[in-house]
Amino acid sequence: MAQAILLKDVDNLGQAGEAIDVSPGYLRNYLQPRKLAQPATAGALEEARRRAEAAERAAREAAERAEETAALLSKTVLTIQHRAGEDGKLYGSVTTKEIAEAIGDARGLRIDRKKIRLDDPIREVGTYMIEVELSGGSTARIKTIVAEEK
């Protein structure tokens, strides 16, 4: 058996950075030409360990930044002006794109409109709590006031 380090995730073998035992022919004829694995040498094992540590550190830092962003957004109150009729009903509705632009204007953050969760479309003047999904699995609830455009 030959030892190899996986460069990418491979079904039924393992995750990237893992050291595995495979037959020499499988490593030489399949895994190496497709750049899925490389032979496990002392230097390659050390490099794989460093890559894993760097990836773990980057994920931890991203999660910390997401928590800071969630805390910042939770303190944010958005005001969106929209045309409305006499009874407070909006002409159209407030879209996730408008909410993302309002967040960008208020805090200078770029939020993907697909990460903004609306249970129902906002079609009336009022105050709403909107959930925004951030990277790292954290979410923020933003108070949004929809006001009639003057």
C-alpha cells in the first residue's frame, strides 16, 4: 500500500488534507493525473498540516467577523420610504433588493439579497423585523420601518 495525501474531497476515500492508504497503481494512474492526491512525503504531510491549520484559523476568523457584523446589524434601524395609498397600502412591495441597498447605505455592508428572509412580502406601512443570514451560520434581526414617501 502507498500513502497519499488528498488534495480534494474524494467520495469513499476521505476529505482534502487527509492521509490515506491506497494501492500504488490507483495513486499513480487515477489520483495523481486528476490532481486529487499526491504521494505522502514528510514535506507533503507537513504542508497538509499547515494548510489544515490555516483553513481552521480562517474559518474561526470568519465566524468572529460574522458575529461582529450580526451585532452591528442588530443595532441597526432601517427606514425605507415607499409610495403608499391613503390606507397605508404600498404601491408594489418592499423587495429584498431595496432592503440590501438600505443596509449598504446605513452600514456600508454588502449583503446578498438572497440572504434576506422575508416571511411575507412587505406591502403595508409599518415596522417589521427582518432576518438576515450571515456567513458562519449567524443571523441578525434588523428593525425596518417602512414609511410613506412624502
